[in-house]
Amino acid sequence: MYPTLYHVFLDLFGWELPALKLINSFGLFVALAFATAAATLRREMDRKQKLGVFTPSTLTVRTGGTTSAVEWATQGMIGFLIGWKFIYLVVNSKELFSSGLPQSHLFSLEGSLPLGMVFSGLMIGWKYWETRKTRQQPVKEEKIDLPASQHVGGIVAVAAIGGVAGAKLFHLLEYPDELVRFFTDPSLSNFLGGLTIYGGLIVGGVAVYIYARKNNIHFLHLADSVAPGLMLGYGVGRIGCQVSGDGDWGIPNSNPMPEWLSWLPDWMWSYQFPNNVNGVFGERLAGYTGRLIGPNDPWPSFDGYGTYLDPGVYPTAFYETIMATVIFVLLWKLRKRFRTPGMLFAIYCMLNGLERFFIEKIRVNAVIDFAGLEFTQAELISLATFIGGAFLFWALSKKK
């Protein structure tokens, strides 16, 4: 497993680049997931604009004239933050990141005032050079048409903010002991750790709905446009879970691999997640034990992470990446088949619900006991997602 990008380069190439400890492998793939979803959404919105489904918006642009004091100050502040914090961390990464979470330095008041001043001056100078021609021109306003897909940035932004907040909230509700610790022992690790994907989908979806209403974007058409990319982004995000070993794995699997799967690598059937980002150590209720990586084990031991699971478990994140990719291909093929808005999104909800419901059967998760019935939070929400999607499909199928 590679908790950070630093460990990737260290293991594969033998390069020690301490600054890369700032880039968590899970966070990197989450960012790639958003970028993937944004790219497919932009393509779909452009296609639907040609069909007249989405309409362009008009923006008044002001050119010429002098640069305002606010613009100068903003440019200088951006340069100051880059030099004061980020360049400082890169230059001093070897000493600063020798122990503890690198993010603790990122979210602290540590920094370099001289570097901040230098980069502030550079950014102001760049702004001066950039506006050298337009400063002498008279002020002019003109209206330009912007494609509907120019909203993609705003949609992704509200989805990211709402999604992270919802994912954290639902995780804390699923694990009450962590909810208590979140408030009684506030720390960066407690804040960053633990996210529940369905919480992110629900709260992020509400945030996108509000954005669509505010900007007069037909929500069901938008939902259809985002559905394929949402599924593909989910699969990309799960790669981050697998690569980092973030605990989103399955139950112990000590069974021998079936003969008909013998052509697959062993880790696809059962994996021990060495150097997982959680540093799991000791016995767990799920049935596996976290052990220290020893000199005779086949993996290197990364400082602060050197544990593995005994016995191995189902690599469920890898399975979900495969299923998400298959569902994406299906949705992408179907996206031009339906004229009634919302139909494709309904199919997405049904397939997403089915995928998550069945993967829960081999995943480690907190179990809820209600009236003699045992189920996980994800099973309950995935079932509701499937039923909601089926009802939406049925209701929309009656429309011509």
C-alpha cells in the first residue's frame, strides 16, 4: 500500500522526495474522481446544448482601464500564501515531515515571511506585465455568450463541499464512538479520517439541486448528464481506497481461490494490505489481526505504517472499481436512448443501489440491530436508493 505519493516514488524508484508526503494517495484519487466526473459532465452538457436542452448564458465583460486596488491586493495575497506556506513546506519538507502528519504543518501558522514577500512581489509583477497593454485602452463593456457547461466548475465545487461534509457527517453517525471522540478530542487526524460515500452523495446531491435551481438549470436533465460521470468518478475514488488501504476492505477471506479464478493474481482474491494508511494493529472484531511487518515478510515497512492484516481480506474497493466501470459503460451507451429527463438517472440509482447492497455482504461495516433485523447503514441507504430509482423510472415511463 502507498499512504502518500512519497511512498510510491520511494518504493518504485528509490527516490526520497519528502515534499510528496503532503499528497495523500487517497486524496489524490478523490481529486482525480472529481476531475473525471467534471470532464464527462462537460461533454454531456455541451451535447445537450446542441440539442436545445441547455441554453447558453450571457455575461457582460469589462475590458480596458486601470486595475483596481482589490485586484492588486488579491494578486499579492495569493503570491504571499504560496511563498509563506507552500514553498516553505517544500523547502523544509525533509526536517518538518520526519515525524507526525505532514498535514499538521499545512494547517498550522508555520511559514516563511521572506518567501511570502518575494512571491507576493512576483505575482504583482506578473499582473503588471499582464495588463501593460490593456491599461492604456478605454473602458469597454461587451456581452459574450457562455456555454451551459461553464457551470461545471460551480457544480463540482458545491458537490465537493457538500459531499465531504455529508460523508463526514454520515460516518460519525455510523460510528458513535468516533462522534464522541470528534468533539472530546479534536485533532487533524480525527477530522480528516473517516468518510461515508452515501453521505457524500446525498448532501452533495442536495447542494447541486440548490445550485441548479438558483441558476435555472433543469435538474433532471442535469442529473442525467452527471450520472455516467458520477459512476466513473466513484470507481476512480475506490482506486484510492485500494491503493492507500484506508479500511474500506472486506471481511477475512482465508478460503482458497476457486480453480476457475486461478489465472488471477492472488491479491484480487485475498489481500493483506501491508502498510495500510490506518496502521491497523491488534485484533479487530471483524476477525482479522493487524500485525507488524517483520524482516522476513515480503513487503517493505514504511515508517509509521508498517502493519498488515492476518488473515487477508476481500479487496472490496477493487471489486467496486470494476463494477463502477461496467455500470459507467452501460450508462454511457444508454445516455442517448431516453427522451424523458430523469430516466437515465433513475437507472443509475437502481444500479448503484444494487452494486453497493451486494458488496456490503463481504464488507466490514458497523451493523445496526433493529427489531431483530441486522443491517448496515449502507445496506439501508442502497436499498432506499434502488427503490427510489425504480419508482422514479416507473413514474417517468408514463410520460410521453
